[in-house]
Amino acid sequence: MAEQPFSPQSFPYAVEVEAGKRYWWCACGQSEKQPFCDGSHAGSCFSPVEYVADKSGLVYFCGCKLSEGQPLCDGSHSQLS
């Protein structure tokens, strides 16, 4: 059975991004710098997910770590109990 990520919160992280900038979203849920990776995944089956902003503005990074549209929120958190 595959490892399951830790869900640090049950709602998305609203983040102002800059066009052309690269962001590394935490997929394991253990990072102290949510929603971004700090290397806490080391030794696990998880790897950070790269996001390159196509324009500047507000985006919503997944906080529950269950989004099918990683790294962005797709509303999967609404299925959590």
C-alpha cells in the first residue's frame, strides 16, 4: 500500500505568485513552510511538485494534499469528514 500524505489543513493556501517564478509545492504534508517544500519528504515516496506561475496574482495551493489537480486546489477537501 502506498504512503498517504499528511493533510496539514482542510482548506487551500491562498498565495500571491509572480509571473514566471517557480514554486515547489509540498506533496508529503510534513513541511514546516506550507504550502511549499522544505525537504521534509526525504526518505519517503513523495517529491515536491513544481508550479510555474503563468501570470502574477492569487492562486490556491492544495492544503489537504489530496487534489487531483496538484499543486492547485480542486475542492477535494470538501470530501473530508
